[in-house]
Amino acid sequence: MIKFLDGDAISAKIIQTIRETNVYLTLVSPYIKLTNKIKSELTYLTKNKPEIEIEVVFGKNDNNPNKSLSNEDFEFLKTLQNIRISYVKELHAKIYCSEDRLMLTSLNLHEFSQAYNFEAAFVIEKPSSILGALNNSKIELAWDEALEFVDKVIESSIPVYHKGKVYESSWLGFSSKLVEEYDEDNSETFFKKPIAVRVLYT
């Protein structure tokens, strides 16, 4: 199913996507300033489903990336489990998706945009059954092409922070064993402000 949304319905759908994700959550937005509601939902999600992989991609402002992702929001995102934060200078697309839903929108994940701007979005809901997929081949094609684009954006990104745990499922998947933990933080170098150059005239 493909559906058009505007106004507050876009923010509501983002919240719904966060709540319902079970495998992965991808948030692609040039500018990020999280509302308290988004923070609350993300915290609840990772507390109750710590195995979910979260991908956050931001962009623009290559001379001062803090204008695109504030230190406050970056520090908050670092508290979440299984998260990768990365940067693409040329990023302009805004895409929010999980394993079942993908939103292409004009809306930055920014509290100002959500409160004041005229925004629009198309949402693709992945067919839940094989029969549904067969009857919606064009939707499946759009889904696959959109995910391919998201993968391309992620592959082009510069990693800023990456934290997670790798689990190994036991027989029949009834329990899992922690086999690896990783925490890679490149933020100190990445967010370092460029040194101002003074030119002296004589």
C-alpha cells in the first residue's frame, strides 16, 4: 500500500514506525533536532527491544556539522543500543523506514520542521503476505528501489559513531548468547571545529 500524508500525520507515522519496528530502524535526515516525544519513543524501543539495529544518517554543514546534529542530540543517540550514526555532506533526502514501512518525505527530523513547515510524504507499507506481494508487484518494486537508494546513502556515509552487540541464537532461537560488543567513536575528530586562519596585512 502507498499512502500520501501531510501535516501532523507525518510525525504520527514516524512515531508509529518507531513503536512497531522489530528488526531495524533507519532515520535519514540532513538536519536533526529531536523532539522529546521522539527521544522518549527511541529510549522505550531500545530498552524493550535491544536487538534492533538503528541507523541514523545526517548531512550538510560540513564546516560545522553541529548545525545539522547538535551535541545534545548526538549524546542522546549514543545512549541507545545497536546504533550507527553517520554523515553525508551532500544529503538532501529524508527517509524513515523499518522492515515493514518506508517513508519518503520533505520533513527533516527536526522539531521546527514538524511544528511550523508545510510538509508532505508518501509512505510505502510492505505487503504482509505472499499473495499481497504478488498483487502489488509495483509496490514491491518501489520498495526494493527505495531500499537500494537507502543502502547507497549509507554506503556513501562517513561513520561518526557505532555501538552494538552481536548475539548468537541458540537451538530453535529460544535464547541468545552475547558473542561480541563494539563501540567505535570518531566524533571527537569529526565534530572538531576548523581552526580559524588569521590573515595579517602589512
